[in-house]
Amino acid sequence: MNGTCEPANFAAIEDRVRRHLATLPSAIDSFLEDHILASNHYQIKVAGETVGFASIHEAKLITQFAIDQPFRHLGQPLFAAVRHLEEVRSAFVPTFTRHLTVAGRDAA
């Protein structure tokens, strides 16, 4: 697996974000929404193909991480790559998949 994370503006990931949020069992709150909007955003790519996205707030908190269904088996190594971006220390990521369940988990 050759996964990379490329900086992106929110507009570049917005469609994927909306699709991901629609899959969650409940809506995110305004606190997390504000953190997401103030985050640095990344497109996650495998072999040059965009397969997901991530967002990091204030260089240390992962606020979003999602991988397209056909690539979810790569979730753990891709999440590890995101953890090495910026100065990540923790994650507060709403998710609902059997491959990765993280909410308020310490990344250290």
C-alpha cells in the first residue's frame, strides 16, 4: 500500500464529508463542527487515487478520518499515516465502521 496525505481545502473534500456524515448514527454537535471547519484538511490517496479524507485541528487533534468502502481494509495503516501528520497527539473522530472505531482516543 502506497498511501499519501495531501493538503486540501474544505471544498475539495466537502462532498466526501457530507456522504460520510450521512452514514453516522447521529449528527455531530456544533463543538465538533466548529473544530472540523477550523482544521487543516487532507485528501488521502492510494496509488494516486483519492480514497478518503482527514482533518487535523491546531496541528494536534484529528477531527475527521474516513476511507471509501472499497479501501476500508487499509484503514489502520492509513490512520497511522494521518497520525504522523503535523504534531498529532489525539483524535476525536466520529465514525461507525467495523474496521475502525475511534472517539476521543489518545493517539500516543
